[in-house]
Amino acid sequence: MKRIAVIIGSVLMLAGCQAEMVEVTITTDAIRTVQNGGSESVPFEAQFKMLADLDNDTRTMIDALERVVSQSIDIDEFEIKTEEFGFAVELEGSIPMSDDPNTPDPYFVLVSPSRVFDGYHTVELRTGYEFDMMLGQLTAINFMLAPDRYHPTQFRLRGDGLDLVAPAAEVDGEAHFLWTGPLKRRVNLTFRGGAYEQTGAGFLFR
């Protein structure tokens, strides 16, 4: 899965350091594997838009950021696209999915029993302690670089057999205060804005 593009967002101080969207694809088989004590890697895609000229200095900075991020995150593709206004950085890669809340990776998906709803588990996008290590390396390149911990996130769920609960989410493009329903082949849960500026996206299942 594409290692979280956060790093690139911080490339330019003018553009900010939050992804347009981080898309994480998760299957029911992967969820069950982790729920039963196994581990998985799940694919992600992320895009950052930069309102700046793609000059030699900017390219040099992006190259340096890519090297730092690749040391911590599994990136398969790293692409720069010129747009009418500025440019975009698109990332694809994978991140771990685990039942261990102490997973060190900068970004990972945590599957754990819910402490609020009996019989349910939560699936959350989290940051591990290596996030701070990565942040330190990036700020060493430029002290103004400060990648966000949290980004607009879409979980692309594939499979069946799960009952889902999604708080304050867009479900296949429709906004809900609280959505519940079965997973039937596929559903997209999108979390952005508000509280999700300060906490990772997540949903519940049983």
C-alpha cells in the first residue's frame, strides 16, 4: 500500500501538509485475519496538491522527502503530475494492519475490541512512534515541514459478512450522523473535517 503521502504534503509551506484524500482498501478476509491474531498489509493511495511552481528547488526538496518517507513507509509508486495551477504528488503503497496498538509504523490500521460497544471491534487509522521519527527527519530538511498526523480518509471495504457502524461518515457519497448496515460486497466510508482533523478515521464491525 502506498505509504502515507503526508510527507509530500509538507513539501511546500504554501500548500499545507494534508492529503486531499487517503484511500485505504480493506477486505473482510484481512479484517478477520487480524481479528484472529494475524497481521496484514493493506493498500493505500494518497494525493497532495501543491499550489507552487515545480522548479528545480522544489524537485530537490521532493526528492529528499521521498527518500526519508521511503525509509519508513512501503511506497510502490511516487508520481508527480503538473496541473493548471501547481502540481500534484500521487502515492501508492501499503501500510500494516494489526491488533497491536504499539505498532511502530508511522501509519497503520488498528483492529481492536471496542471499549464502548459490546460485541464490536473498531478499525482505526493510527500513527506509531516512527511517525515522530519521520517528522524529525523531515523538519531537519526544512524546519517548516510539519506533516499532519490526520488526513481525510476513505475506507474502501470489500467483502461481506460484517455488520458495520460508521459515525459522522459519508457512505458511498451520502452523509450520515450515524450509519449502520451490512457489508454487501463493497462500501466506501469517508471521514473528513471536524473531529477528524484531530483524530484518526475509524468504524466498528461485528
